[in-house]
Amino acid sequence: MFRGMYFTGDGCKRDADGYYWVTGRVDDVINLSGHRIGTSEVESALQAHPACVEAAVVPVEHPIRGQALYAFVTLMEGTKYPPAEGLREELCATVRKAIGAIAVPD
């Protein structure tokens, strides 16, 4: 992409203090019913929920849409396990609000 330089494929942003924040792979996208969704955006949306420490999103086969999202979520220490069904709904609502309904994990 830049003459004489190697592009790793990782995206990042630089904050006001000059620190770099790696945002994820720029080519790590999932095709959901014709919409290209970046996994890092969905992971960031999940991590915005106060009960979520870390999240990883991967594609799984879906019989109608081709691919669907499956999310692995690490919960904050002290969160009841197994979590109440309401927590799953809250996490999905967080993604829906940040990105839209198309990006809600199945």
C-alpha cells in the first residue's frame, strides 16, 4: 500500500496522547446477507457492555444467510454463572444500538 513499506493488515488509531490503539484486522470481515461486517466492530460493541471484559466474534454457517455471527464473551469477575438469559439479550441490544440489527450475534 505504501512504496517501500510492508502493510501488516492491522488497523489502528492514534489518540490525543500519541498512543496507538490496534483496532483489528482490516480484512477480517464477515458477509451477513450481503452486508460486510468487521469482527472488531462487533467485539468493541460487546465490550461496551459493563458485564463484558473481552469478546471474540467468528463466523458460523447459516442455512439462509450464508454466515452468522457467533460471539465468545468473557464476563467481569463476580458475574453470576451461568448468566441470566437477560444478560444475553442486553449484550445483543448493545450491539443493535451501536451497529444495527444485522450485526447482532446469533
